Amino acid sequence: VQLQASGGGLVQAGGSLRLSCAASGGTFSSYSMGWFRQATGKEREFVAAISRGGGSARYADSVKGRFTISRDNAKNSVYLQMNSLKPEDTAVYYCAANSLLLRIRAHEYDYWGQGTQVTVSS
């Protein structure tokens, strides 16, 4: 499975961005999907994950209530709507796929996209 993330950019604090991740080369609906992020000098951290059918989702406490993960299996895509952005959300955001049930640990994901930079100015 190949994953291509897009939609990052520079936004002011309080603003919104929508990240997209397009998948190809596999049966998208058979994968649970996740978003992770990595800030400069920090470890990669879990942001959100969604089940294969989209009926279940999990979020990191730091983004709960502000971010929403969704997917469109007909379009082989997963999305991350980010609202009320804060400077501490600044990071490279990665989408990932795994063939298991919904997971929040990076090492349980099999495929990774290239990342898209999100920068939130104060």
C-alpha cells in the first residue's frame, strides 16, 4: 500500500486545516488508518485512528475535541480535520495503515506516507 499525505501548511493559532491521505496499491477498506505526528526533536506520537469501516475512532487526549478523523473507502482516502490549532500542534503529520484492528502504537502500523508539514504560528 502506498500512502500520500497532503494538506499541510502554515496557519495562525485558532485556525483550521484539513489533511488528506490517498492510498493506492491495496484494498483500502481492509486497513485501519491512523495519523501520527513528529515535532522537531521529539518522538513520533499518535494523533488519531479510525477503524476499517469508519465506525470507530480514537484520539490522543491532546487533540480530542479539536481534531476529527474520517475516511471515504470509495475514494481510498482518510482525512484529518484540525480545528482550533495551537502552536504545539506544529509537526510533520504522517498517515499510516495497518491490517489489524484499530491501533494507537506506531510500531503496529505496516505502511507509512511521506508526511506533510503543519506549522501553527502564535
